[in-house]
Amino acid sequence: MATVHPERPNLDYEEQRVRILRAIDEVEKFAAESRKLNADMMKAQAEVGYMPRAFAFQAMLASAALLGAGAAVAKLFFP
């Protein structure tokens, strides 16, 4: 059963239709915002999942560079 608006009990059909369409538009806006936030969250989770592998690779490269530099210095001072 439909509820009656307390201030204007006799809304005509067109006013009711406009209110319903506005409510539908608001729901669609919230749904679009929710989808956007969900996509951003999934993108951030994918980047977080990628970061440990990239960090490990960079750590290996830095270790190799330090070992190479140490070997060069050792060869320079201790021929």
C-alpha cells in the first residue's frame, strides 16, 4: 500500500512519476560511484600484489651491484 505524503496527500500522477525518476537517478549515481570505488580498490590490490615481486627483484639487483662494487674495490686495493 502506498504511503501518503503528510504535507500534500493528493500528489498527481506526474509528480509521483518525477519523484520516482529522481530516486532512480540517485540510485544509479550511487551504483556508479560504488562501481568506480570497487574498480579503484581492485586496481590498488593488484598493485599491492605486484609490489613484493618488484621489490624482491630490485633488492637482488642492488645486492649484485654492491657485490660488484666491493669486488672492484678489493681488486683495486689488493691486486
